[in-house]
Amino acid sequence: MPSPIAHLAAAVAAGVAAPAGSPLRARRALLAAAIASVIPDADLLLSATLPGGIAWHHGPTHSLFGAALLGCLVALAARLRGTAGLWVVVSAVLHPLFDWQLGLPGQPPTFGVPLFWPMREARYVAAHPIFRPFGIHEPGFLANMFTRSAVEPYAREVVFAAVVLGYAFFAGRWSGRGQADRN
């Protein structure tokens, strides 16, 4: 799975890119979007506590429907509507799409996401994934997030986050200038 770095970068990028005064710039909206971006991984708590271990991860919370439902719950809890509420839901839905983009090129999928659950149980992995795994599906799964083999995937995600947030920052500055010029 991509780490919280990639999930958070995508969620925060909209707020950073939004023009000044946008509801996406509000702290509550940014915090809710950040929470929604990682909330599908709450199923890791089940993985750590119930028999079957990692089998609980990448379950219904990693489907488009499940993530959207979780995003709606976070938006409701944060009392967000309109554009800000929608962005919170989108931030949650990006999570399974990012996890779909996980794997090793040329390797058969070992750990996909059930994108279309509850209509289909099939798990999906992108043919040319962006993110590299760091052994979460292997024995000692959560501990593998803190090993040397995780350094390279984290480095890729930091670069991804820097590019996404840098683009969002400059897009936001550019769109803010355009509005100032119009006034």
C-alpha cells in the first residue's frame, strides 16, 4: 500500500491549490480531507487484532463504495457541505485508487483492492503501478513499514508528494493572481 505520505499529499493538494477564500482552504476542510484520505486503512486495526491478520486489509473499505461511504461519514462529522464536503469524499475515494496503483512491474498481483465491491469480489492491481510495495503482505506486515526495504518506496512517495504539492501550490498562486487581476 502507499504510505500515508502519498494519501495525505493528494488530499491536501486541493486545499493548497484552491484560491484564497475557497472552502477548501478552511482548516476544518483540510483536516477532514486528510483524515478521509487515510481512513480506509482503519481496517489495519482489524488486521492487527483479529484472526486472519492481513486478510482483513484491503477489504470493503478499499472499494470505491466503501471509501465514499467513509468519506461521507467524515464530511458529516466535520459538518462540511458543498465543495468542501465533496472534496472530503473525493479524498477518501482516492485511497483505493492509490492502493490499486501498487505493485511490482511484471509481477503477478499478490494483493489487490476490491474496487467494485459489493458488486464484484475481484481484486484489482494496475498493470503499470506507480507505487512500490514494502512487504505489508509478508509476515510481520506492519513492522515491514519500518525496515530498510521501505526506504525506496517512501523516497518515491516523498518525490510524488513534493511534485503534487508543488504543482498545487503554484497552481493556487497562479489562480489567485488571475482573480486579483480581474478585480
